[in-house]
Amino acid sequence: MPSILTTTLKAILALLAFSSSSLALQVPRYATIASRDAVAATDYDFVIAGGGVSGLTVADRLTEDPSIKALVIETGPFDEDEDSVLVPGAFFPVPYLWPNLNSAPQSALNNRVFSVPAGRVVGGGSVVNGMVFVRSGKSEYAAWEQLGAKGWGWDDLLPYFRKVSSIWIYI
């Protein structure tokens, strides 16, 4: 059985290899940045507010039908491939957060107010969360289904979990 140190070193080397190779490969950006005039002159079937993962996923799914035109509106920029974005697990300060976004006063904590980090960038919060993805266990999704959320069970969602966790690099 490998030691914890050996396993940890292998994991660190794998992360370094992945982050180095991702820097070497220029993954093309598929978004088209349209001018205001072009947007105003075009009819869209769907307008999606927010270019976070959810908005971009909805746009991608909708436009699988080539007859559909979708416009995604995002106030934030594209990231600049900083280490704070590219290094898995890194939680460096990032420039892509909404400023002055705070919680409501928390009565159980002497009415303290806390900063709420939320991504203001194409990719949304997923750009600023250290590339962390958390998926619940089967029992959580079974509970959703038992509460009446048909189609939200583990077996229904597993193909989508697999789809979202696959990496495709086009060169």
C-alpha cells in the first residue's frame, strides 16, 4: 500500500502536469462578442441574463438546435488565465468578484454582515471557486425524488454529471 506521502506527491505532480499542459494548450474561446449594433439588429429566440455556468449551459443546450438563436448577456469580462483561475484548488484573490455584495445581518451572529463572493466574469462563480465541483451522494438525490422531484434521481442525473465532468480539449 503506498504511503500518504507518496500518494500526496503523485497528486501534486498530477495537478502540476495538468495545470502546465492547460497553459501550453490554447483552448479556443467559442463565444462571439457582438457589438451593440449587431445585437440590436438581430432577433433572438432566447435572451439569457448571466454568462455563468448555468446560463452558458442553457445557451449551449438550446443552440444544439441550429435554428435557435440565443443571446447571453454577461457584465463581466473573460478571465485572463491568471494562476488564481488556472491552478486547481487555488484560492488566490481574484479580480472577478461582484464588489460590495454582502449578506443580510445575521441575527445569530450579533447582526454581523459578511462578504458574499460571487463571480462577475464569463463562467461566473465557477471561475472563482478554485475549480472545485461537489456532487452529493445517491441518497440526497433519492430524497429529492421521494419529495416529488421526478427526473431528479441519481440514475436520471448521472449522465449529466458525467457530461459536465468530461474534459474535451480542441486543438
